[in-house]
Amino acid sequence: MNKNNQSLDQLSKSLERRSRHLMIQTLQKFEDSFPDVDQTRYGQIFKTELRNMFNDVIRAQRDELNDYEIEYRPLRISDNGTLAITQSFMQTVQKIDFGFRGNNPYLKIFSSQDHIRVLDAIRVECNAGVLYQSFENEVVLEIVGIKTCAECVLVILDKYRLHDKTISAYREWRSKVVKVYQEQG
């Protein structure tokens, strides 16, 4: 696996885990339906061939994934249709700053240089924001604007589990954003 593409590695491991789980479930159902399968030569051959077929699928998936450029997506839609933030994004964030310049809200997400791809992926997902380097050599994603903050940032942060000291600042900022957004129609 390409060590520079963690998304590709995570996807490959996830697909392999799911295929192995399906193989185990299939074998278990087969054994439940035919309890004496291990006592016959044909039953043992069938189970071995089934394992080999699943392993061939896993190898083929692994080979096929190497043909694709996998782009990291920091946000995903969960099975029940809600927006979810990936673990990689949660581990990336060092600090979040909420504020206003007049009636214009902004959000700043601070991270180390190592995680610039993650912040850039958030910028692309929101279709807003600017990345820059701070004086402390951190990468900062800054998103500014009432519409973007209300329609994108609040939706994301309402799902994000913030630290206790950050949650009160977020709630105060959120209520101001909502108020200004409603006033502007």
C-alpha cells in the first residue's frame, strides 16, 4: 500500500474487513444448513474453494484500488442520512476559533502542517474558506461569511462533539450567527 495515501490504505482495509466478514457469515450459514459438512470430503473441498474465492476477491480489490487515486473526504453521509465527521478530521483539529468582524462571522480551524490535506478537504467540502500559515507555523482554515457559516459550518459543527471548553464558545457564536442570518433573510 502507498504510505503517502492514508485514505487508500483505510479504504483497502475496510473493504478487506467487510469481505472477510461476509466470508465468515457465508461459511457459518452453510455449516448451519449442512451440519455434517465437515464429515464429507466434498463438503471440506467446497468450504476450501469458497475461502479461496473470497481471498481472490480480496486480492482483486486490493489490486484494483491501486489503479485509482483516492481522495480524502473529511465528511461523509452516514447510513441513516446524517452528516458525519471522520475520525481523521477529529484528530487533526488543534484549536477552533469563533468570531465576528462586524456582522460577518468567521471560523478558524488550526492544525499542524502535517494535516494540510485534511483542512483543504474541508475547504473543498464547504466550497468556502482560505488556507494559510499562521505565525506559529500552523495551518489555518478560515471560513468567513454569514451564509457559509449558517448553511455549512453550523450543520457540520452541530454534529461534531466539541470539547467542554469549546462548546460554550460555539453555542454563543452559533446563536449570534443564527440571529444575523435570520435578520438578513
